[in-house]
Amino acid sequence: MTRFRGLLTCFFLCFALVSCDTMPTQEAALDDVAAMRGGGGGGKLKIKGLESLVTMHNGQIVSASYFAGTSANDLKHVRSVTKSVVALLVGIAIEEGHMGGLDDTIGDHLAGTANLNDKAGITVGQLLTMTGGFQWSEIGGNEFGIWINAQDQVQYVLDKPLSHTPGTYYTYNTGATHILGVMVAEATGMSLDAFAATHLFGPLGITQSAWDADKQGNPYGGHGIQLKPVDMVKLGQLVLDDGAYNGTQVVPTTWMQQVQTVQWPLNFVYGDLTDVDYGYLWYLDHGNADEVVLAWGYGGQFVYTVPALDLIVATTAKWAVNANKKGPARTGNFGSHRKRNST
């Protein structure tokens, strides 16, 4: 019975997570569920913006529902879930010897391809934890919109001044994660999408995907992947199985463990997420009965994994952004955080 209650709680939590612009309270989500179940809803899901909801339990897809004209074969923009994918690709690139490790620097991989200014010493580990030190205003600002319209989006990031010593301050930064993706491509000698197709998506059985690119043709490292909802849950299965999928070790076990280890304590509360910290480009919620590992994309794109329940829920939702403000729709207290244990 306890496991059943936990399963129901997770479902309700997922309903609460898929609002297009903000997360409603759990009470509001339960009202929506009540309406869906007969309170004038005619049996139709009424959660704002929801396009798909896929649930996997004990390694099997137990439900896949599609709304608002979405079908099972549609590729959906998963927004910043892309960042979590890039974290997995970094681990694979390190395991295969293309990258030396967390201490590799921007200078190790991009020297000669861009003007690094004073950014040459920023490390892979710092980019994975959003602590590169760049002056950046994406949460509550319009940095994303300016960056996305820049003529050279790699150089735009590298031209930004440093507002903090790298490694001392968390600032949410899609542009810096794009730099990380370009570094992976340089290190492997393959475009980021080709490397993903060969070493991640292929072993997961993901045969259809798309990936937006910048003006220089670099697939975006911070957003831009399009996936089928039924393929999104496969990313969560890597969490549950320590990087393995159907008996094949896709991502190194030790790397998956690091991804799920708190690398930077954010300690923020956001809707039903009550104690969230940061791993390597994945969020970790400790505030509910069972811990959650979360890939989180703008506007309701989620891969919500509960290891203790062997449960994964993936959602996609409609998202819309102002032309001059295309950053994440989050307005909680996690845009920036000072160094851990600082006084």
C-alpha cells in the first residue's frame, strides 16, 4: 500500500509540474485531476499546456497519453532537457578518452577556434555545475534572447565578462552549456548530434530525433533537442540502471553516480519541488518521501525519475516565449547562488 500511495503521489506531482509558465500548487493539480475524473471534465485532461504524459514502471511503459493534437510519433522540443543529455555525453566522451576529465579547460578544446579572452581556464566541471563565473542574466532577464540572436553564439559567451571567480558562484547559463557541447564536439571530432546518435541515442533505441543548431552550425548544448515522449523515459532508465540500458552499459556507472550526487546545493523550493540541489546538469529533489532525479526543460518538459519506486514519468507541454526573453520560465530563487559553505 505504501508503494501504491507513493506511485499516486508521483502522478499528482507530475500533474503539478506541467503548467506552461508556472507550477501550480499540488491542491490546484488535484483539482484538475478531479475535473478530469468527472467534475465536469467529460473524462478529458484539462491541465493547461500538457501535450504528452508517458509513464514507465519496472522497465515497462504502463501508459502513454497524448493531448492537444499531439501524437506518439511527434518530435517534441524538450528545451533544457538537452543540458541533461549533454551531461551524459560528457561522461561518455571522458570514458572513451576524448576528454581528460572534469579538469579539462575551455582552452584545452577551443584554443585556436575562438577568442577565449580570460575564459581559457574555465573547466568542464565548472560548466557542468553552472559555475563558470560568466556575467549572465537569464533567470528574470533577457540574456537568452540576446544570445540566441547573436551572429556568433560561441564568441558571444566568451566575450562576456567574468562577474565571479570560476567555481565559486552558480548562475543559470544556457550559453555556457552550449560552450560545453561545442567542446564535446571538438574533442570527439564529431558534431554533437552525431556523437549522441552513435553513442547515446543509438544504444537506447532512439531512431528519430532532431537538434537545432547555432548560426555556425553547432548543435546547441543548452537546448534544442527534439525527441518523442516515449523516448524521453529512456533517459530516466539510465538513471535507474546506473547508465545501463537493456543490459548494455551506455554511460559509465561512476559517471551516472556523479550526475546524481549533489555537486552544488541550491536548496530551493519551487511548487512541489521542496529541496532541490544540482548534480551535473540534472536536478535532485530531496524534499519528498522518495528522492527524485529530474531533467527539466522550459515550459513543462520533464523526465521525472524516482529510483526508489522504479518509476519514470516524462511530460511535454506547450511552451511560448517572448521574442526578447527566451529563457527558462522559472522565477524561483535559483538564478544564482554563492559558493558552498561561504560565510
